[in-house]
Amino acid sequence: MSVKSQSIQSKKQTGQDERLKKISPLRVLLNRPELGALGGSILVFIFFGIVAGDTGMFSAYGALNFLDVSANLGIIAIAAAMLMIGGEFDLSIGSMIGFAGICIAIPAIYWGWPLWMSITFAFAMAVLIGYFNGIMVVRTGLPSFIVTLAMLFILRGATLAITRLITGRTQVPGLRVLIEDDPIAWIFATDTFQWLFTWLGKMKLIALRTDGTPLATGIPPSVIWFIALTLFATWILMKTRYGNWIFASGGDKVGATNVGVPVGRVKISLFIGTAVASTIFACIQVLDAGSADTMRGTLKELEAIAAAVVGGCLLTGGYGSAIGAALGAIIFGTVSMGIFYTDVDTDWFKVFLGAMMLIAVVFNNYIRRKVTENK
Amino acid sequence: MSEYLVQFNNISKFFGKVIALKDVTMRLRKGEIMCLLGDNGAGKSTLIKTLAGVHKPDEGEIIFEDKKIIFDSPRDALDIGIGTVYQDLALVSLMSVTRNFFMGREPQKGIPFFKTFDVEKANKIAAERMGQIGIDVRDPSQAVGTMSGGERQCLAISRAIYFGAKVLVLDEPTSALGVHQASMVLKYIVKAASEGLAVILITHNVHHAYPVGNSFTVLNRGRSMGTFQKKDISREKLLSMMAGGEELDKLEVELKEMDRVART
């Protein structure tokens, strides 16, 4: 009795609905899609902090190393996550990376195009291919799995065939000299905050080379792109009308269409998004390595999807987050680099990757049930 | 200005050789609830989709406020004020009440190219609107999957009204509901009509339709069997018309015959 009267009293006082159950902050957190990935990344850092804390993994140089790997994966994982929230897959991400690479390298090296023009060309091709993927899926109603699987083979094959036809080889080197003086290339090829690292080096806070320059010269462009894209994607998903359309398109295609969401246009734009993200990935890697390789990006589509799933995206669409995908990418990047600092044989990395994904899917499934059925 | 808010005159729809609808005519005044009754396969779904702009009628015309209208998409129908609430409600259970309420028509704020979804305003309106029909949305950011069937139905109807529906097309709004939930939804429908909306209520449940309807149109095998005012027709007559009363009579005779044969 006393409990009841108390609750009525408290309702009067606060004007709150008595049916509004007190939800602990933990429960609120549980309803966020990125929770699993957040927990996972904390565990991963604790693990390597203990196992490899004194090996230089967490020095400036070591940290930038695994951040660079995470960031590269993150760029495509975020785009893949947005597409997955929109209810589709893109298996052609990896092949698109290779294709974009030669779209930059062949015109620049063999046709004498300025680098900015070939980069623009690569992005134009990405938009076209993304559009084609999207329109195929939307118009035919075929599963995107099949359509983009076909594109995986087509693009990889075309990349190899075209490169060999024009160059007689499978690699196109010689880009490095073109980067300087180019009006665009620096966007994908500049280490930022170099002054900071120089200063840190002078203060003897980070490791130096024998000539006195710091070992880590600056934040790699991939990391800047990764952070920018994470913020941009999160803003879109959470704060814009288009973001709501993405969730709606993936959550219930028919329902969304019926209330006037342009589902087809949303999906096509998301396919363009993954192709463009692949091209950003390709730009950064090609300009960093100074050469394009026809096999670049192989299997990256699966890693991107794995990172998105670990980050809380449902395979059925309508649920997920960009921050989650970013955390998923950080987990994979950290483990793939960190494993070198431990005594564990690196052969075990893929085992970890698979196990991680399996745990994530089971966990996500449980979360979805909680979200939709906590009556 | 004619007395009717909306007229669907001699609507026909064919799918290849199949005649899904033939010469169906319905006319509605403001504040009127017309119940569209029909058995499975009578052409109800096709008619709804034609009203909603999903299908284009092959014959006939739609006249809204004395203007002839041709819909190219569901969006056109929404824009002139025909709001359709489908059986599946077009709600995404993983998304929040607010995000569902404004799905496809999110309020925005900010400068062009950087416009954001005004979540606060949306939350406020959604909670307010749901409150008006007596549903306390405990938390507008809760997932729709946590609501009851009646609440979801009311959310979908409330959304259609909020976005300017003058004609409300409801597809089987009570079919999946228990008695209490169904009466809550029906009450809300009557209230909406009393505020000046024209309502087309599609159902196969005469017991739900008869108390709330002003007029009744019966569909059978793609054709209209006529529109009746409430005073002109009894519940029983309506029931036997839509359920194919003749067929049931015939069945009864056959059963008797079988019984007789068995006995001899």
C-alpha cells in the first residue's frame, strides 16, 4: 500500500507518467547499436595494453600504424554500414578499390593526364558504377548480394584485363613524382599536424630517427578522412531527413514507399556512397604506395561488412550506426596490427575475425529482440 | 460545388486478362464514413491501391473537390489529401514513434544544404498528437515495436490526419485487434469523421462496420453490388450480401440433401 501511494504522490509531484518505467542508463545504452563494438574495442585495448603494453605498440609510431590500418578499413566500413542500414549489401567494394586505382594510374602515367584529372575521372567512374549497382537492384528487385557479386567479378576482371592490355603488366608504378604540385592529390596524401610531431620530437616526447626527425611524421590522411566520414555519416543518420529515409528504407521498404519515402533514390545514393568510399580508399593507398595494383582491395568488401556487423548493423537492415562501424574497424585494425606485437602467431588473426563476427551477430540478434519486444 | 468531397466514378482496373475492378463508383461527403465491404478476393486491395495512387485506373475518373485528378504516384494522392492507412500500417517497428510519425515528411530546420531533422519539434508533436487520442506515449523515442496493435493503428491514423488527409482510407483497421482495442480504434475513426474528414473504411467485419458507418458499399468479384444508406439496409442483409448469402443458402440445401441421402 505504502509503495503505491508513494508512486502516486511522486507522479503528482513530477507530472510524470506512472507507466514510464525508470530506465537505468545501462538500459538506454543497451538500446544503442554501437554498444557491442564499444565494449569490444575497450576489451581489445585492455588486452593489448596488458600483453603488448611495453612493446612500442602504443608509442606514437605504433599507434599511428594501427590507426592507419583501422582508418582505411573504416572508410569503407562506414559506407558499407550505411548501405546495410538501408537494407542492401555491396560485395563489389574490394573490386571497386582495384578498379579506381587503375582509373587513377593509367591515365596519369600512360595518357599524360594531370593527376587531378585522373582522380576526378576515378570518382566519376565510381558514381557511374554505384549508380549502375543501385539501379540494377532497385529496378529488377534482385537481391543486392547477387547483383554486386556479379559486379565483384566484372570489375576485378576488367581491372586486370584493361591494365594488362594497356601496360602489359599488373602494376602501374611511378605516381609518386606526380603528387607534388598537384592541386588535388594532397587531399589524399598529406600527413597533417606535422608541426606537432616535430615539436613533440624536439621535446623528446616521441621516438626519433637517427637524423633527429620524428619517427612518426604526422597524422596520416586516412585517419583524417576516417574521422571526417564518421562524423558526416553520423550526422546524416541521426540528424537529417535523409538519415530517417535510410532507416525507413532498410526497416520496411513497402511501408516507407507508402508514406512517400523515395526508397529507390535512397538506395541508389547509398550504392554510390560505397563506390565513392572505395575510391577514397584507393586514392589514399595508391598515392601512398605510388603505384596501382590490379589486386588491391581484394576481400576488403567482406572486412567492411564484418566491421559493420560487429558495429551493430543488422543484416536485415533498418538498424545500425556509423560510429559502431567505425569502432568495428578499429577493433579489426588494432588486432591485425597488434598481433605482431604479441607472441601469438599472426595466422590466428582470421580466426579471431570470424569469432568476433559470430559473437557480434548473436549479440545483435538479442538486442533487436529486446528493442522490438520489451513491452 | 457538388455535395461530394470526393468521387470515384466507374473505376476499372485490369491486370492483363484479369478484371480486378469493373465500374466501381463511390461518392463521399465530408464527415461521412463509408464502409467498403467484401469477401477475400472481392477487389478490396486493388481498389485501395487505386485510391492511394499506387495503381492508375484503366477506366473511370477520380474527382476531388470538383477537380478531375490523375495520380502518378502515392505521393500525389497524399499531397491532395487522400491519406491511406494500409493493413501493414507502414510502420517500422525498429524505429521510434517520432521517426515513424514523420517518416517521409520530417520537419527540418537550419540553412539550405545543412538542414537538419528537427527531432525536438517532432518529438513534441508526436507526443501531443498521440496524447489527443488518449494514448500516452511514454517516450517518443521508444521503438514502435513496443506498442500494442491498437496503439499502432491509432498512430498510423493520427499520422495520416496530421499530414492533411481530408479523405482517410483505412484498410482493415480492426482485423488484427481484440474487442477492446478495436473499439478504441473505431471510436477514434468516428471522432475523426465528426471533425470533417471523409472516411473509407475497408473491412470484412460487418459487426465493426455497421455501428460506425453512414453508408455501405459491397464489393463482389471486382464489381460493386451497390451503395446503401444505413437506414435502407439491415446488418443481416449486409452480412448475407457480402458473404455471398446465396452461396451459403445453397450450401445449406446441399448439406440437407447429403443428410437425407445418408439417412435413407
